[in-house]
Amino acid sequence: MFKRLSSYRAVHHRLLGLCPQDAWTGDGFAFYVFGLAPEEGRACKPDNSSIAIFAVNEAQEVVITVKILTPDEALSTAWIQEWDKPEQAMVLPLPPSWLEV
């Protein structure tokens, strides 16, 4: 399903693997998490890399959104953006459980 999506193709070159690192479902949606390599020219520690989260409507098999989440070095906040609208990014605090991942 993913290979045909423009959102998947846009981030494919940065994927750390072809299979999601995590997936779950709830309320008619499926969520798939893919690890991302750092953008070219950006250094990043292995435990501090970005992830792409695909939200899929299960009934229609349609991707609703793709978010790119990039934690800061302290793993206290994350830069969150739409894959196709980086200018609409926001910074949000990460929960303490993020450190346990």
C-alpha cells in the first residue's frame, strides 16, 4: 500500500527500513512508525533520530496524514511537521516515557 503513496515516496530515501518500527490501531485508524535517517548535512545521535508517523483510515485504506517528528538533543521537546508542509511545524513537549523507548 505505501509504495504507491506520494507521501511515502517523499520520505522513502530517508527510511531506515522498509518495515515499520511500530504499528497500532484504534478508533478505525492504523498508525505506522518508520525511523528516518538524518537529513543530509545534519548530525544526529542514533537514539535521537526523526520518525515518520503515517495515520491511515482502515476502512478506506487512505493515508490521512504523515507527521515527521524530530526530538531535540535533550529528548524534552520535538519538532513536528507535516511531510508536505514543513512551514507549519510546531514544537511540543515529549512525555517522560519517550526516554524509555
